[in-house]
Amino acid sequence: MERKLKDYAFLTLKGMAMGAADVVPGVSGGTIAFIVGIYDELINSIKSINGESLKLFFTGKWIAFCKQINAAFLFSIILGIGISIFSLAKVITWLLTDHPVLVWAFFFGLVLASTWFVSKDIKEWNWKTILAFIVGAAVAYYITVATPAETPTNLLFIFLCGAIAICAMILPGISGSFILVLLGKYFFIMEAVKTFNIKIILVFAAGALIGITTFSRLLSFALKHFRNITLSVLTGFMLGSLNKVWPWKETVQTYVDSHGVVKPLVETNILPNVYVWEAAVLMVVGFLLVYLLEKLSAKSAKE
């Protein structure tokens, strides 16, 4: 695919949107990739990083290597994700702490619209796709109600956290950040990003690299050979994850972080009680944003 400089700038913006979503425990960067029409290309590009392409790299055939792995595309997306994560980590964690209802309302509208748009790509509904949808929704819902664990901070576990979380990050509906919450390492990793702890960041990134290059092969195979069923599972994931992004919550269990600050550990959903109209408006804004992105992506695909 021939792309111009403006196309790569637009891809970087899409990567920034993915990165912003990945910072939030409950929203998946994979959801954003689906919305903006780059999901299949992203998975296939990641999958192309294999023994054959790495052989080109280590034998000095770098141009061939870059062409084989779609390097310009991947670089643009990774650049955008990196910009968002390092620039928004402090802002997002502050918003989630000080204005949680409004932030979750916006993302509730975004995920709800995303569920609808992804389901439109399913060409045929039958007992297989309906079952896959139900299973996906049930698994995602279970994940959202699971209790976070107390886990170690050694480098091996951080590596494993990176490998597991990145798999969720490229699945629409399952948030890699929320997986980190369940693993007890969300605020630990966010703190490493905010303080630029190179050792923790590199170990986590190494785990993520191994995880994503392995998992992308399985996902690419599923999308190629069982596309309707795979999309049904992903749509179910997104619907089931709405339980996590419901704006109104009540804290039932807390923990004290490394700075002595009390933070919520386990929350339960409640009926709307504060910022009802403001949250409703932000839900609509999130929904319309997805609608606009979908139309822009469809228009771009036709050109």
C-alpha cells in the first residue's frame, strides 16, 4: 500500500488514540484499532516479525526487513502509542482519581458504539457466531468482576505481566490496563512510566514484545480462517467489558499505595447518583466520536 507523509501522520494520530485508550483500565487499544480501520493490518504486520524477517535484519538486509514487516506503518503506530502513554499517564491517572464518573461515561459511550460497529462486520449470524458472542461476553464480564491479586514485584513477574497485558491490549474489549489491575501491577507500571524507571519499562516492554509477536500469529490465523466467529467473540468481549466502564461505582475494598495514599481496589456498580446529565452528554460524545472515526476511516479506505 502506497502511503504519503500525511497518511503516516494520520496513522500516528491513530496510534495516539490507541495509546490513550491503553492507559485506561477498561478500554482497549485494540478497540480503537478496530474503529479506525487498521486492526487487520496491525495484526498481520506484527505477525510478520518472525524468524525469516529477523534473519534479514541480522544479515544487514534492512530495507528488505523494513518492507517485509511493514515497518513504516508499525513505526507510526508505535510512535503514536508511545507519545500518548508517556504524555497522558499522569493526566489519565489524575482524571481517573479526581473525575472518575465523567471519564468512565465518555469511555462507556465509546465502547458501546465500538461494540455496534464491530458487530456490523459479522457477515452471518448463526448458532456458532451466537455461541461465540455469548462466550466472549461471559469471559469479559468475569474478568471485570475478578478480584485483583497481591503479586510480587520481581523482574520475572514484570516480564510476564508485559506478555499477558499486551495480548489483552490488542483484543477489542479486553483492556490490557485492566489485566494489569487484576495482576496487581497497574499503578506500579504507571508509576514506572511517570518516573521513567528505565529498568522496569524495558523488562515490561521485552515481555510485551514476546507476547504480542506470539499472540498475533494466533489472532491472524483466527481472523483469516474463522473471521465471523472471531469477530463474534471480540464483539462479546466488548459488550461484556461494559460492566467495567459503567461510570457510577461504589468502593467496597481499598488499598494503600507506596506513597501512603488510599485507593480503590474492588468496586461495585450502582445506579446513577452524581453528574447524571454531564455523564449522559459525555456518553453521547463518546458514541458520536466513534461514529465520526468510523465514517472517516470508511472514506479513507475508498480513496
